[in-house]
Amino acid sequence: MTTHRELISRLAIRTGMAFVAVNYRKAPEHPFPAALEDGSKAYRWLLEKYNADQISVMGDSSGGGLALALVLLLRDEGLPLPAKIVALSP
């Protein structure tokens, strides 16, 4: 999480948007689907505060793949989808 603090900070300043960084569980200590469950829990929390069209899901590296998988899970569960998905080098 601390590895992305500067990136998140710069994006927040330049876009004027609020960001939430999710410290999801990682393998091998927490195998699949732990990270996906954490992403889903965070998204559901955001839906309590914002409309889906106000939410973007973003990740880089393995987090980029997680962002894409999360949106597929949300779709399959019939939840409203985020306005944007950003996957940096998934």
C-alpha cells in the first residue's frame, strides 16, 4: 500500500477526485479468492456512500487484473457497475 501512496496522491491532486486504496489480502498467504472478496467488500462499502456512476475501479500490475476480475464478479452478482475501469499493466 505504501508503495502506491505517491501515485495515488498525484492522481488525487491532478483529478480533484477522492481515492480509496484497498489493502487486499495477497497470495500465497491468502489464496484466491481472498483478494477478490476484499475488492468486492470495498466496492459494496463505496456503494453505500456513492452511486456506481461516481465510482471507478483502478489497479496496476496484479491489481489491474484484480480490477478486471472484480468488475466481472460485480456483473455476475447483478450489482451496478462502476463508471470506469483502469487497468495499468495488468
